[in-house]
Amino acid sequence: MFAGWLLVVGVWLSLPGGVGCEQSGSDSVPASGVAAPAKSPKLASLVPAATDLLVAMGAGDHLVAVSNWDTPRPQIAHLPRVGDYQTTDWEQLAQLRPDVMIVFMAAERMPAGLKQRADALGIRLVNVRTETVRDILQTIRDLGELTGEPQKAAALEQKIQSQLDTVARRVAGRQPVPTLLVRDEAGFALIGGDTFVDDVLKIAGGTNVASHLPVRYPTVDREQVLEMAPQAIVQLMPDAPPGVVDRARRAWQQMPQLPAVRQQRVFILTDWYVLQPGSHVGDLAEQICRLLHPSDAPATAASD
């Protein structure tokens, strides 16, 4: 499962319309400009984060299909998987006939014929954006409008915002901890600034030592990591098995010069949602807060 996560995250981060890149205008309809929804619109989601948000707000009953990379959960286990960022199962979509298909891609990287085939089936494309925490909260509102469930969306937004506000108050006045955010086993694929994880880190009382790099999701070398000299390392590896976690820990032991390694402040989070800009951003903030400022955080279990 972890290898699958690495593949989907790598593909996702490489797309200009995916995390880490600007989303330009598109022939598809932006979520914030959706027209009045059908009485009970049927949705196909090719965006795992959007699927998660719909389920979390209690609007999962609108889903008739999900992406190939959605994490198996009871709420969506029965739904057919109809595609990802590279392929689309039009045969299944022709049978399901959703009113809307949710995507996350820039117009210039939209696969050839996607809009034409969607139009032929009467499926409206809605582009969502979940690169930052602000984007996530806006997407919740947009999905509430799209499904005709604004109250459910508002409740989820309030829950997440309350979590984030509580964490921010907990660390107010504390010195931010210079932290390296890592998204692979080797420790060289990082998470930079202007991302939802960077936002979460700031809220949780950290400062991102890779935020100065020119791209949102950079890959660096050993010397660059050593130059950053983080006081803490937060490694996000969803569903990583114990063997992968052990190898990651051993890799850091090869860099004893790092303050984070010397001080034993390397934290590996393996919850399925840690790289997903969805309904668990508040939970991620609470986890990182507890790790960076243990005296200020509640006694909840860490991922690893």
C-alpha cells in the first residue's frame, strides 16, 4: 500500500494542476462557480481529498464512483473505481452516469478528449484545489454548494477550524521549531512552502527549513539537508510498513551531524491521511504540535 501511495503522490505532485503548482483557467467548471445543484446530484470523484471531504461532511451518499487511489474505507468500499490522473474508465462512467466528475488539474494538462467525452455523457467537470489549508476550507464550502448540503459543509469547516485554532492558541508565544518536512523513505523528497503541510506546521509551532526553496515539493541532496540543520524532522509516509519505517530511521542515523538526529527528534507519521489535504488536517496539526511542543499538547497517541 505504501508503494502505491508513493506512486500516486509522485504523479499528483508532478501535475501543474495538482499540489505544488498553480491552477489556471479551465474549460471545466470551477467549484466556486457551480450552478444550482440537481436535487440529489450524483458525483464521481477522481480526487481522493475531495472524496474524503465529502465523506467527512456526511455527503458521501452523493458519490457513485471514486478514484483508483482512494484509501479503502467502509464508507466507499462498495463504490467502483473509475480512474486517476492518467486514465479514466469511460465504460463504467457511461453506466453510472454521474452528474458531476470532480478533478484537480490545470487546463493545459487535462488529458486529450477528457472534456469532450465528459460532455458526450452529460457529465460536468468540476475542478477543485486543495494546495493550502485555505484551499481545503474553500473546497469544503464549494462541495457543500455542489451537493446542496451547505449546512453539513459548514459543520465540517467549523470542526477543522476549531482544531486549528486550538492548536494555534496552545503554542502562541512559543519559539517555532525549525523543522524539515519529508515525504519519502530516503529523506531527500521534501515539502516546501505554500503547501497545506507547511501551513499545518506553522499552526503547530514549527517553521519550515525548506520554505525558501523555489518549488513546493523539492527533491534535494544530502549536503542541502545538512545545510538546513533542522532541529526536528517530521517524515510523512502514509501506510508505510514497519520495514520501511526501520529503513527510514537507519537512514537518518547516517547523518548524526543534524541537530534533529542528535536530539532524537525524528518523528515518522504513518497514518493514511498525513499527505492528504482533506478532513484530517486538524488531526495532523494536533500530532505535530504534540511532537514539537510536548508540554503544550494533549496526551494523544502519536503515529510513530
